[in-house]
Amino acid sequence: MDTFFIEFRDPLFGVVVFFILLFTLSFLSYWWGRYKAAREHRDLESFLGKFESIGEGVKLTEQVQTNSLSSESWLLLAQSFEHQGNYEKSVEIYHALLSKNRDPLFQKDALLLLGKSFFKAGFLERSRQTFLQILNNAPRTPQALHFLGLIYEQLQQYDKALEVMESLCELSPDTVSEKLYLECRILISDHRIALDEKADKLIELYETHRHMGYMVFEWLFTYRPLLGWNHFDQSLSERLSDVLWRIGDENLDLDIIASNTFLRELFTAKGSVDLAAGSSIFELDTLIALRRCGEMKATLQFEYTCDKCKQISFLPFHRCPHCHAIDSVQSIMNLSKERFEENNSLQ
């Protein structure tokens, strides 16, 4: 029986067993890697097969497949089409490159560019599927998580966007402000919560984090102006000039207005009070002078700019539509002719 237990007598037996196990593990690891790569390629082909070719995509695909240009050159061409707004051609190039180049890193980068093209073109569902395909193979991809959160936000699926953002916060701690932004959006859009309760929670969020001031006070001055004045952060006066301009005279807090130079000038220019003789801001100074002369033919119109990318929008925003920065809006005052609606009724 001792012949069956030679490992107790011969130390070489243990060494042989060790190398056999090492070879077995290496063999299994190698074939598992091959199997995983083949499965990822099949998944990618299946994913690309979901999208039909658009227009002259077949000719463009053939050029990508047969042309001697490098994949990087084709990527640059696709991005130039994208910058020109020709998303159809950029998408076709990305599709062709994904079919041609099987390098995992290249495919990941190309899929990111493809998802961004779909997002910019407004194909949110296709963009969502693209970023989910990336995360299926590489879950720790911050860019894919970021755009997936943006897609859910635009679809007004704020709960899903918040789930994505929690995952992103684990990878990028500097995205905490985006989580706070989504919490505010969820709170504002929840019709099951009473307005007074919403107001209290929004005030608590702002006083705790000192962030999302434009969103919070825009909502307060629209639905609960008294609470808005009671908790008003006067450092936000110029940012909120468009919101304050729209407040009815019956909802003004004259004590706060009288204590703030900018507010005195703003509401004097509007004609709600007479507390300023002029202003260092050209638009307000012009309106004050016109009202003192008895002319009421001018008013203010507002444009909005982003602190980060400096792009201008004609509509207010809480997330910049260009660079997607949060709480970066600034109001720009413009003089405009006052328009009076004529009463054409027969009564």
C-alpha cells in the first residue's frame, strides 16, 4: 500500500503535481480568455445588427473596409462629420470600424464615440443601448455612466439616472453635485408631495449644501414667494435677476429690496418701486431714466450663458445643454421694446 503514497517519500512528486496544476490553470485561463473575446465579438456583431444602414452607408462601409487608411484616420473623419452635424455618415463609419477592428480597447473607444453621436443626434434609445453594451464588457467606464445618466434624465427617468449617478460617484467623487441635482429634480417632479413639503425640503437642501441656488429659488419664487424671500440668499441676486423680474408686485418684500443695492435698482427699473436714481448697469440705468421721463416703452429680455463653456441659450437651464455642467447658468439682461397686447374683443 505504501506504493500509492509515494508523495510522502519522494518530494519530486509534489513538484510534478504543482506543475500539472499550473499548466491546467494556464490552459483553462487561456481558453476562457479566447471564449470571452469571441463572446464579446458575437455580442458586438449582434448589437451592430440591430441598427439598419442609413442612405449610402453601404458604399461608405465598403470604403472603410477596403481603404488603406488607418482606423485612427477614419475616426478623425467621423468626428469631423459629427462636428458638421452629419451624424448619419459618422455613425456609418463607426459601425464599419467596429466590424473591421477587433482590438478591445479600440472597440471601446469607438463605441463611446458612437454612443455620443447617437446622443447628439437625438437617438436616445440607440445611445442608451450603446452605452449599456460598453458597460456590459467594461462596467468601470465613467464616460459611459455619465452619458447613460444624461439619457435617463432626458427621458425623465430620474430614479434610474440617480442609480447610475451613485455608481459614477464611486468612480468619480467630484460628481456629488450631479447627485444633488437629480435629488432636486426628483423632489420637484414628484406630484405626490405637497407644495409646502417640497418647499421645506428644497430649502433644507440648499441651506445644507449651498448648491443648486438657481433651481431652488426659481421654484420657490414661482410657487411659494413668501418662503423664497424669507430664505433668500442675496448673493444670488444678479443670477436670479430674470426670476425676480417676473415676480408680481403683490409678492415683493420691500424690506429686503430696500436693503440691497442691486434689488433697489432692478425693481426701480421695473417700475415696482422708486428707490434708485440710477444704476451702474447700463440696461437698468436706461430703464430708470426712461421711467423718470414718463416713457414706458422698454423692458428687459433675458438670455442665459454657462459659466463653464460660455455658450449662450435663449432659455433658462439647470444643466447646460452644451457641456452638461450643473448650476452654471448666468442671466444676461437685454433692453427690449415693451409689447402691449391689444384687446380686440367686441365687448
